Amino acid sequence: MKVYTDLSGSNTDQTWSAQAQQTTILNTANQQYPRNITLSTQGVRVNRLGVAVGFSIDALIAAAVALEPTLTWPPKITTQPASGTTHIAGPASFNVVVNSEIAVTYQWQSNNGGGWGNLSNAGVYSNVDTATMHISNSIGLNGYQFRCVITNASGVTTSSAATLTVDPDVVSGPADLTVTAPAVATFTIVSSGTPSLTYQWQVSTDGGSTWSSATGGVYTGDTTTTLTITNSTGLNGNKYRCTVIGLGTIHSNAATLTVL
């Protein structure tokens, strides 16, 4: 154990850990040594500032050495959770590595922009009370952040946040559209994922029961994020969606074309 003394009362010792805690020790007369013992992962620091009259630095050091076997610190994170990318509907996991002299507990949390909340072992989540939390299905979790709160008898340490990216992800669109024949109609989606995302627009003429590629004829841009219908005559009631392919495959919602 290292014991540092600070006779001036200065707190500028660069060898001292910023993450510290304090304890109060008593002499044989049950008198307190106020604000004199500071504990950190680097050792025990004895600060004379505030020492009661008649208490020597040597006595404080001796008391600190006697306490040393019982001194513990809040959990120290040695490896933070890392952000990751998974394919749509695919699994994901987040891990934290902790150093602690005593037993710890884990609680994973998530945040989708509304603040942090504890996760439970339910639905797609499992092992939320261990060092490695698992997600069985990533649908709907694009952009979610995850972190772990680690606790031991000496304190609480919260990890940094890691972000889950689900590839591909349809951010928005397409929207229902109403036009007057033979007007041009345009459907657009916004998606995110790797640069190699590919697209294929599809059309359904039976209310969404069956789908086929919207290719050729009045259709242009069918392999891009924007499908253009150059002539809407005879297409009233058709539904359109886009299939996006990246690490996985996802269909956008279906939008209805109304032709007046």
C-alpha cells in the first residue's frame, strides 16, 4: 500500500487519483480525525489540513495503515462498451470489463432520446444484470444507446454510452399520395446503412397480398430511394414499397396511390 502525506494541505499532488472517497477514523478516545484520510485506487493519502489539536501526522499514517485491509474503491472500468452495427433483425451484444476488489452488480440501461432507463430480462433483452448484455433481435433499435451501471459496496460507476446501428434502416417514407391522372407520382424513402445499400421498389395491385418489382414502363428510379411514375392513369389503389438491402433486408411501409 502507498501512503502519501500532504503537510501543506495542498490538493495538487499529481500522483493522486481524481476518483476518490473519504473515510473517518477514530483515536482511542473515540475522537474523529476530520477530513484527513482520502482513499483512491493509488493508495491512502493523509492530509494534515483540519487535523484536531494533538493529533500527529504519524498517528494518522498509522491509523491509515491499520485500515488498509478494509479499504475498497468503487468499480473501475477497464474496457468500455463499444458501439456496434448489426443487420436488421440480427442479434447484438454489449460488454463492459470491470476491476473491483469486492463483488459487483451490473445494471444495463438504454436511451432512445427520452432519458436513461433500466432494462429487464424480457423481450429481446437478456443478461442485463451481467457484464455482457444480449439483444436477440435488433428491429426498431437503430440509434439506441446502451450503458452499464456497476455497483459495489464502496460506490457506483457508470460506463460510457455505446450506440447500436441497425443496417439497413428505413428512417421514413414512403407516404400515401393522391394525384389527378395522368399526373406524375413520386414515392421516396429515407434510409441509413452502409454505402453498399441497394434498393428495389415493388408494386401490389391486390391491396398488399402479393408484390412484384416496379420495373420498366411508367416506372423510373426503381433501384434508387425515389420511385417516379411518369403516368398515373389506371393505377388507382396500387400500393408501393421499397426493399432495402444492406447487411440484411428490410421492406419499407406500403404507401397507397390514389388517382382521381
